[in-house]
Amino acid sequence: MKALLRVKVQLAAALLMLVSCGGARWLSLAAGEPAPAPKKLNPDLVALPPNTWVKIKPNRNPEGRSFSGVCWGNGLIYYFGGGHHSYVGNDVELYDVAANTWTQATECEDWREHAKWTYLTEQQQKDINAIGGGSNAPLGILSPKGRPLTYHSYQQHAWFPEESAFYNLGQKWGMWAFDPVKREWSEATRQLPDFGDQSTISLVYDPGLKTVVALTGTRGAAAYAYNRETKAWVKKCGLPCKNTSVHTAYDSVRKVHVIHAGGQSCFTLDLATGTTKPMASFDEAVKAAGKPAPLSDVSMGYDPELKAALILNSDTGDKARKGAGAPVQVWAYDADKDNWAEVKMSGPTPTGDVRWGLLVYDTDHKCSLFVNVVGIQGSRLQGGPVDGLFAFRCNQRKELKIEK
């Protein structure tokens, strides 16, 4: 009898834990409540053939933002940036992958109209002209609506799931968060990690630390984790690179960040232990394949179905830089064999500029998306327009066709 009573008590405790840990939803479904409706998906992306470039035609294309990448989160692609004689507005563009639509999430505030911004001091009026040349707006200068002004966003944005927001790290005005539901900006912190040239930084999310991390390639290259409570940056470890840009993709299988450090090296970073490990050089693989020297700045992503980090690369010749770009190559990293190989792709190859993080992976559709910006990004040539979206889905590893 006592044994039976103990069993009943244990079952009751287990049931209570089930409910407290989210089992209530399971119990309600078991009681007859209808299951939640499945996510709506984009049929063009669902039907993607393997190893094939497919141009997706959304409702419209946003204007190109030079030296500025994109970020994926919760079914949306976030696009913000500009400056350097290219896009002058500070509006945020959001692409709904399932609906295949771009939406201007905030209205445009043009920095060139600063003469009308009477709240600025005389010195700030002079300083703000620096925005036209890049990302040098002094800390503290915001738009009339209290938002960040346009700047080169490079690869300094990350989806922060715990905050349900896109986080942006700016060289002069700290880190800000954009809520895609409320369509509002909020300041996260004005403290910045120790870095030199802004173009060398990547802002990434680390699932183990449950926070965003800044990876810097200059002034003592290092990884800095953001503390949500103190709003401060904490140095986690140094990085084995020097005076170079840092591009990265998170390997969710091995729980490490795969890093391409300009033309210097590739390595993995384990933030749980604060350790790095060298890996095969992407640049050497490109040269060995007889391709032109790779770009120091690339677009990276991670395909969890393929279990491989991906890099988009293109020609670096003068014609490519000054014209409409060059044909885009897809490269995949085999962690088991420690080697990079070009993926043999079919379909119309996009021609554009792959720099500054224009590749994302959509976990809903299990495919990669590339925002194709044509023309040179930056300088005095105004930057190029966005020539739509290109999507592709790699085969499983055992079927993956690669160039020999």
C-alpha cells in the first residue's frame, strides 16, 4: 500500500513538472484542442531543386546600401545601412521570406536635411556631414525621431532570439535593437568593445552564451560577449588574426563559430572554452582550384542540413570591381575532411558583389538566400541597386557535387 502511494506521489510530481515546463500545451492538445496551424511557406522556395540558383522575384527590391549586409531572424531578412555616397536614408527594410515581400518598416530620414534639425549644435551640424563619407557620425547624434542615422553596417547585425530583435553595433553610437513587430529602435548600450576599424567586426549570436558577441580583427583581435544585465562587453578570448576583417558562421552541430579572417586564415572558435582551432585555408583552396585570388571580405552562412559552412566568393579583378560585379561561386567546408570545395551549381548564376554578409540561411524553408547587390559597393559610385534575391538548396553531403 505504501509502495502504491509512493508511485502516485511520484506520478503527481512528474505531471506537475510536465505542466510547469511547458507540458500544459501538450495536455491541452491531448484533450482535443486543435494543433496550431503550420507556418505558411513560400512555394517557390519549397520547390527548389538541389544545387541550383533560382532567382526569386519579390513584390519589389529595396535600394542598395553600400558596405552593408543583411541578417535573418524569425522568418525575416533585415536590411539597414548605407552612407559613403550611397543610400542616405536610415529606414529599415524587412523581407518576409514566406510572403515574398519587402516592407519599409520605418520611414526614411535623410541625413542631408540636417540643416532643418534645429536641435543640433553648430558643431554637430558640421560633424554630421561626415556621414556622407562613411560611418563617422559622432556618438550621440540621432535623427529627429531619435533613431540611428545611416552608416556602413557591414556584418555587424545579429538576431537576438531572447530579445526578439535585430541587434546592430555602430562604431559611433553604440549598439541598438530593432523590434520587427513594433517596428521600433531602442538603445541597448553606448559602451563599445575595444576595436579599431569598424569594417573588421562581426556581430554574432552565440546559443551557448545566449547573447550577442562582437568578434574584432584589429587592435588586439578578440571576442567580446555582451552582458545584458550590466550592458557591458566582456572579453572572452583573443583571436589568431591581425588587422583584418572577420566573417563568421555558426556551426550548430559542432557548436563552434567558423571564422574567415580576411586573407590570413580560417579557424573555429569555441566560446564555451574560449579556444580557437586552425582549419583549412579558404584562400589556398580557391588558388588551388585555379580561381582568381578570393576577396578578403565575403558572405558566410551555415547549412545545418548539409552540416557545412558556406562562403560566397567572386572575382576580384578591376573589371568586376568597377562594373556590375562578377559571377558568384558557392563554396562549402567539409569539417570531417577539413577542406573547402566549390559546389557545382546549375541555373542562372547571379552576377554581383558578395561582400559584407549578404548570405543568410532560412531555417523554415531549409535554403540559403543571397541578396544580390550589383555594381561596386561604396566609393563615389553611389553603390548599386538590389537585383532581387537568389535562393539555393544544397544536396545532402553524400550527394553533394563539388568541383574537382
